Amino acid sequence: MEPNGGEDQKASLEKKANEFMQLSLDESEALMRIVIPVQRPGESTFYENFALRGIRVDRVEPGLIVCTFKDRAGNLANGAIANLVDVVGSYVTYTGGLIRNVSVDISISYMSTAKLDDEVEITSKRLGQKGGYTGIMVLLRNKATGSIIAEGRHSMFRLHTAPKL
């Protein structure tokens, strides 16, 4: 059984966390004024536009997309790599006018890093499809040296009909 001092410390930390998360009246009002436009099928979101900034599409074929990206910030963070696997991987399944796929599973093996001004080649390839399920492989490599930075496996699912709201 935990001594009372441990429980008091836990309660104190929870109280501090709750206080930290509280918004002031000004912050709350500013949040209420944010307008998020409705996304229509086929339109990119703010997030996608931001996440894909700086990516150049080099080649597009059915089931294959090859892009390049120049790392201008230094070491490409693992979160940025995961984002590239998710976003570029999802576009290999895109079919205009249809409901977008949703990610079911993403796994990534990180092998090395991209240094400042390295040009990264991103290859997204659809491995197969069965019903609404699609398997995708995304490979990030240093374009100059050919060394693999990361390899991602991305599973996606698409409903055949639009969900009823």
C-alpha cells in the first residue's frame, strides 16, 4: 500500500496539470472564433498542405508515387518521417471523387537520419488490395548516397459506401 505522502503528491501533480490545461477567458474566446472550413471530397486540408510543403512529385503511375524532399531543418525527426509515410502513403490509394481511405496501421523501421540539405527520395508503392483493404510500402532514402533512412508499412481501409450521418 502506498504511503499517504505518495497519494498527496499524486493529487498535487494532478491539480497542477489541471490548472495548466485551463484556458483563460481571452484564450477561450479566441478558440471559439476559430473557423474551420468544411472539407469537401477531393480537397486538401490545411494539415496536408502544411505537411507536404517542399515535396516535389517526380513520378506518378498507378500504384506508385515517387517524390523528393530537401531537408532544410537538419535531422529529419522521426515524427516528420512518420508523417511522410502516412501522407505520401495514403496518396498512392487516392481515387478522385471517392471517399478517402483511413489508416488502419502504420509501422516504421528507422535506419538512419537525413542531414541538413540532404535530398530525400520518397517512394510509395501499393503492394496489394483486397476488398476495402490496401497494403502500402513507403521507402525514404538519401537520394545522393542511396542509403535507406526509413521503411514504412501502411495499411488502409476504405468503406465502399458513404457512412450515413
